[in-house]
Amino acid sequence: MSGRSLSLFFLLLGVPAALAHYYLWRRLVRDTTLTGSRGRLYGTVALAGAFVMMLAALLLQRDVAVLAWPGFMWLALMFYLTLVMGVLEIPRLLVNRRVKAPALVGADEPDAVPLPSRRVFVARSFAVAGGITAGSIVGYGATKALGPPEITSVPVPIRRLDPSLSGFRIVVVSDIYIGPLAGRGHTERIVRMINEQQPDLVAVVGDLVDGSVDRLGEAAAPLRDLVSKHGSFFVTGNHEYYSGYEPWLAELERLGVNPLRNERLAIERGGASFDLAGVNDVAGRQFEDGPDIAKALAGRNTANPVVLLAHQPIQVEQASQHGVDLQLSGHTHGGQMFPFHLAVPLQQPVTAGLEKIDDTWVYVTRGAGFWGPPVRVGAPPEISMIELTT
């Protein structure tokens, strides 16, 4: 990671995470323990260690995989603890105000409970409630993220589609993230589920891997077992460019998953055809390998419909200008962890599902894997079956 990237990392993630840990220290350690007690010391050390472990996981996950599981699980728990404790601030304030008055009124009574003890009891009660709630959310999210993806069937009406192509079935899978937390077993399950659908065509729309071919080639090997009538195709996502895109393109071609690099081909059935096009991800511009929809669609027969594979939904803005009928994308994870789905529209036109932008349909799959924490809340993983209809 370059010096500039490292500085940006600490600015965008390190500083907010440090502030969140300080807030959690106040609510979970300082408020629940007495000054100078061993409990406060142990709690402080544990929280500081968790912060360091989380940063190490983010920075070194590809090189020191043993850090990935505890670091990313704590990242998810830290996020939901902060969120839940923030929501509990108002009831905590109200309870503390009610605690204060009786303690002062009965201060001269021999059996009166000292105010500090009452406040510590209240703080501990809210800390336990927050911990149970956040832990339950993360546990639920982990079962979703690590469980099998859902199969989502989506019919899409395509103008100019020849009736002989009606019912053509395309499996769309994205954001598999073969990496330190999801290895060969993850790939094998996805391949098996895709093959069970007996698709006409398989489209892998980016972010397949999060690491180099040297480290993850064996985990990606089950992709050679994908079966479909018209083949399997791939377009780059942003993580391919972070993982060494050229070796991965060669490896995928060797495995029989055909990269579409700003190019197209005709898919024929029953004497009719549609164009399948694929463009590179926008992150490729940093490597002089960016998307070029005009190049991909140059010289085509405009009487035939066109289906475009593009990792990011935002690429539909250009696709609609070039007469694309349907764009298939991923990238957003559907938000992955509530409430991040509320932030996706700030960057992308579609968070998940099927929508129409101008005259172009765009379908965004939530992805079959996860990035960062192995947790999905409100956005379960999916493999999507697109059925083209007249």
C-alpha cells in the first residue's frame, strides 16, 4: 500500500474507528467500572487490542490470513455495538435522571444506595443489553453470509427479442470474493448451485477474487466445472485490479471462463441471436484498462438486442446512450450490512434488483460472497437467474 493510500485509509477508516472505540470505552468500560479497578484496566487493554487487531486485519489480511477472522468479526461487532449503544443513549439518559432524584432524597437514610453505585448498575445493564443485541445481529448476519446464497429468479422483457430466444436463462453471479475468508469450499458450493439451475449461459460480473493467483488459484479451480449450453463469461470488477488482473484473466481463460474485455459476441439459438457484450470495470482506468462501451458495441447489428455485462451499476449511464437493452451488474452487495444500503444510492443508481434507466433495464445482483466482515444483515447473498422474455 502506497503512502498516499495508507494516509487515505487512516483518514477514512482509522479515524472514525478510533472515535467509535473511544465511545465504546466510555460506555462499556469507564461507565461500568470503578476508577483504578482491575476491571477498567482489563477492559481498556482488551478494547485497545481489538482496535489494533482490526486495523491489522484490514491492512494485512492477504498476507496474514490468521488475522482476518477475528479482525473482521470485531469490525462488525464494533459497528453494531456503536450503533446500538447510540440508539440506547436517550433511554439511558432518562433512566439516569430518574435514578438521581431518589438517591439525593434518601441520602441521609442508612439503607440508601449511593448514587455512583446506582449509575454503575444502570451503565452495566445498558452495556449488557447493547452487547446481547449487537452480538445477536452479528451472529444472524454471519449465518447469512456463510450460508448458501439464495436463488433469485427474475424475468426481464426484452424489446426486439426473437420468440425463439424467449425463456433464455442467464445465471448472474458477482462478488464471490474468493480470498482469506472464503476458499475452495465456497467456490465449489457456488459452482454446484449454478449447475443445478441448468442455465443457458453463466455471467460472472466481477469481484471474483480478493488476492493473487499464486495464493488463490487452487481455491478458484472449481470454476472449470461450470456447465452451461452457451458457456461462461467474465468481466473485471474493481478487486481484480487490486489483485493482479492480467494473471487472473489468463487463469480464468484456462479454466474455461471467458473474459469479455470491451468486446461482444453473438449468442444464437433457433436461428435467432442477441449480442452479449462485456466491458472492463471503471477501476481499470487507473491501469489504462478502463471500460469502452463504444468499442464493445461497434459494428453490431442494431436489430438484435444486446445484453451488457458491467460490474458497476453506474455504467448504465453510458449503456443507455448506446442502446443497451439489459445490463447485468453487481458491486453493491445490496448494502451487505444494514444500514449501508442507505449510502449506496449516493454512488450507484441501483442498489439491488431490477430497474429501468431511460430505455435500459439494469439488474443488480447482491453478490454471492462478502467483503470484509463475514456478515450480511438485510442483504442475503444470492445467485440470480435472469430469464429473457419477449
